Amino acid sequence: MTASRHYLKLARLLLTAVASTPFVSCSEHSPTQPGVGGASFAIVILSPNPQTGQVGSTLPPLRVQARDAKGHVLYGEVVNFVVTGGGGSVFAPTVVTDVNTGVAQEVWTLGPVAGPQSVEARLIDPGTGNPLSVATFTANATAAPATLISAQAGNGQTATVGSAVPISPAVLVTDRFANPIAGVTVTFAVTGGGGSVVNPSQATGANGIASAGPWTLGTLAGPNTLTVTKVGLTGSPVTFTATAVGPGGLNIADYRGDGQTQGPGSTLSIRPAAQVTDLSGHPAPGVQVTFTVTAGGGSIIGASQVTDANGIATVGNWTLGAATGLNELQAAFNTGTSRGYTVFVASGRCDDVATVNVNEFNLALSSGQLPSNGVNAGRGFFEGTQVIFTGGPIYGTDADHLVIGADVRGVFQDVATTPVCVVGTTPVHHTFAQLALVAGASGPPGLVTTQESFAASTSPDNGYVLLRYVFHNAGAASISNFFAGFVTDWDLLFDGTASSDAVTFNSSLGVGEVTESAMATYPQVLGLVPIGAAGNISFRGWAGATGNGDDIVSTRAGYFSLLSGGINTTAATGDVRELMGLGPLTIQPGQSVVIYIAIVGGENESAFSNNVAAARRMAATLGFAAP
């Protein structure tokens, strides 16, 4: 009995000792839950479960209690909180249940990956470290706000011009943890090379990706760019690049405008054009052609051109160099897979005599003479028949300061032979010459004179040749009492002879007219038409060549008297001459005066009248200001 009381007392002391401490060793309890340590213990979740929160955020505390099989709360039990999904974290992985409440509490910060995440609360056997009971917390982690945009696919591709790249460009929109964000609308815009996209505005899908759809490159070989923009996102704008290459095996050749000859410094009347074709000779549209001056100086406008549906690329214009000689223009292409070039040649040339033969007239024109004396005399034709032997400008202020371009007697010859340059051929044939005086000739001091001709090939402007004389006062003193006009030795050979022509003044038109005497048989009419912004008309017609008919112009004073004498309506028959002019005019220092002389022809009186009107309209269009 003594021994029994001893052991009973010991047992009571042990129970008292155990009861006096809040920590109960789970290892002292032999029953365990199946698979986790026996059915005698459980860990119970007290806080809301499951939860939802944004990735990277901290959720409300996780709270659990440890209980025995009868549901009694156990105090001082060790609980481990372990992240088992989503990559988050807990503040203190090992927690002891509170001695007063039996609650173990932990802070859970969600991981960076959107989606399901989990934490296990494990009631631990202190003796073995094994879990006696496990409870699982779950959470749905949602993505953070959209922060980043980046290229997802389709950058740095190559495709044939005008075709779509193999991979449609796409961008990825994510939060700061790289989670894809849906529903973000981005803008796709072609920013270089031309071309187009199917989806200029597109919202990201569930995977955070927005696609431009097929990106069709431009029609020119070279770099193409596509920009994707979303305001507020880091990485915006995203730029995609692609290279457009042309088809291989292309050829280039001169199409038009090669081998032209015009005056130095002039703009060619026919713009050079090159044609690009494939190996089968079919036109290759959409190929960029670059024109470059390679010899002779000069310049071009519109150096970069694209071939049209016929494979043709035309330079804006080509102005030749200032010196006579060879000029070259290269037209080249490079599609990335094919390249080539061709060369256009032009000659910068001015001659002593220019032929003006684009309409009903065919005239040999030199500086200060039309046609000209010597071997070119008589080279003035209308509708294939000779009508002019010679002619030329006449201008000055008095007999001592008078320039005679063509003397009908062949005595006075004041204008030197200087080059006449063809500076255009279409749509108007255009020549230019700087007039100079021979030694001993005396014009108004300080006067500089240029001569131009204009001849159109189409109606209603194909019945005349328009001469423009620009008189510039380069001196320090005014030039006053200035008269300018034109004198012509007419030889109308419609009837085969020059001795039966007639010259009269048509007061209704304000011009002289030259016809055959037998107008019923030969109704053609020719004449000179002076056109200016100011000045009075002078006219005189007479018959010369035989007798003393030309005595009225045997002196310079005689010529100036006709030029400044107003209108003399006396008619004449025979080998006739005509002088028409304008004046008096005053040219101030530094100023210019423009006077036109139209050489007009018509198949009859009505046609002549219409052509006179057309010449006056053309002069008004060209204007009276110095070019």
C-alpha cells in the first residue's frame, strides 16, 4: 500500500506539472490521423478561405487552431506555414498557437504569378518534426495593372515588296510581374515604307497579346517600319522593322528621252524615262528608280521615282550643264535582290542657226536675223512654200544709235553671229540667243538685248512664230525715244515669183499684210505683228529690188524714219518689204522692256485674222516682264 500511495502521489505531481504548462507535446499522444499522424488531432482554418488578391499583395492574416479528437483547443502547438503554390511568401514560417486563444496566425504575401496559389498550415509533432494535421489555404491571384508593352512576335522580317510578312507583328502587354493583361487596346500604325496592316486598333486577348494581323509591306524596296502605341505603358511605342525586297532578275532600259540635243543650261523638253521589266519582259511596277547626273554638270528635279503600272519611271526634269558637250544621266534601281542601271545621253549644243519647223512655218533663225543672209537666205517657208528671203530686228533711239539686224539691201549688218540655243522643244519649241554688235555698230548706250523664239505645234497656235526681244538698260542713264520693230524682205512664191507680191495695212487688225497679187487664186496671207505693253504702231510697206524702191532705206536715217514714222498706209506691189515697230518708249536704268514680233501666216484672210489673235494671246500669256 505504501508503494501504491507513492506512485499515485507521483502521478498526481506529473499531472499537476503537465497542467501547469500550456505546451502539450503531441508526441505524447499515441493516436494519430491516418496518413498524417492519426485521428486524434486536427488543424482548423478560422480565417476566410479561399481568398482573392492582386499578385504581390498581402492578404488578411491566415488563422488556425489545433484541436484534439473531442474538439478541445490545444495551446502552445507548433504550426508550420508553408507556401505550396504560386511562389509567394509567409512572414514567419513557424508559429506556436497562442496560450490564451489557441490561434496561430501568419501573414501571406501572394506570389508574382496570376492564378491559383496555396499555403499549407501544418500541425507539427515536436518530437519527430512530422505533420500531425494539415490545412490548406488557397487564393486566386489576379494580375496587377498593365505596366509594360513589348514585341511578342514578327520583328525583323523580310518579304517581297507589296506582300505580307510571314509572321503578323504582335505585342504583349503585362503587369510589372510579367502577367499578361487582357482588354488593353493598342494602336498599330505604319510609319515607314508604306504598306498597311489589317488591324490598326486591337485589344489584347486573355494571353495579353494583340496582333496587327497581316502586315503588307510597301511597294518600294527598302526598310519598312510599324509602330505600336499605348499611352502610359513602359516600352511604348514598340517599333517593328521589316525589309521589303523586290523581285529578282529585273532589267532596266531607256524608255524615252535619250539622245536629245539642246542648248547648254536648258531644260530638256522630253523628260528621260526608264522602264523596269522582269526576265520575261513584263513591266515591273512599284520599283524605286533613282536618277543621278553623272557627267556634264546640270541638275535634276524629282530624282527618286517609282515605276508605274507599265514599269516606267520618269525624272521630274533634267537641266543640262552650262558648258557645251556631253551630259549623262543615270537611272538605277536596287530591290535588294536585283539591281541595275541605264544611262541617258544628251548634248548641250548651240549652233549659229536654229531650225524652227514644228508648225506651219519652217524658218532658219540666227542671232538677229530671220532667216539669215548668205547660205541660209530664203530659208523661210510657210506650208512648204518660200515666203521670206530675210528679215531681222531693228531698234534704237536715233539714226546714230540704231541697230539693224537684217538690211533688205544687204549693206548694214550690225548684229554679230552668236550661238542660238534650243532650250525646249515640247510643247513649245523655244530658242534663246544673246545678241552682240559687230565692231563699229552703235546702239543705245548701256542696252543689252536677248532674242527668243516660241513656236507651238498644235492649234490654235500653229500658224505663227513668236519672237521675243528683251531690251535691258544696264547703263546709268535713261534710254528715251526708243523704238523697236522688225523689217522683212518678203518673197511669196505661191505663184512661183517674188515680183508679184502685194503689201497693205489692215487697219481693223492693226497689222500689215502681204499677199500674192492674185488673191483669188492664191489666198494666203502673211504679215508682221508687233506686240508690246506700250508704244504706238509704226508701219511701212514698199517694193524694192528693182529701180530705186529701196532708196528710202539706203541710210540709217531712212530706216529710223520708217521705224519712228507711225503708220503709212501706202500699198505697194512687186518684190515687197515690210517694217513694223513700236515706240517711243523709255527704259530706266536697271529696267527692261519686252517687245514681241509675231510672224503670222494664214491660208486665207480669216485664218490669218485668227492666227493674229492667237499670237497676241500667247504674248499676253508669256507676259511683258523680263524672264
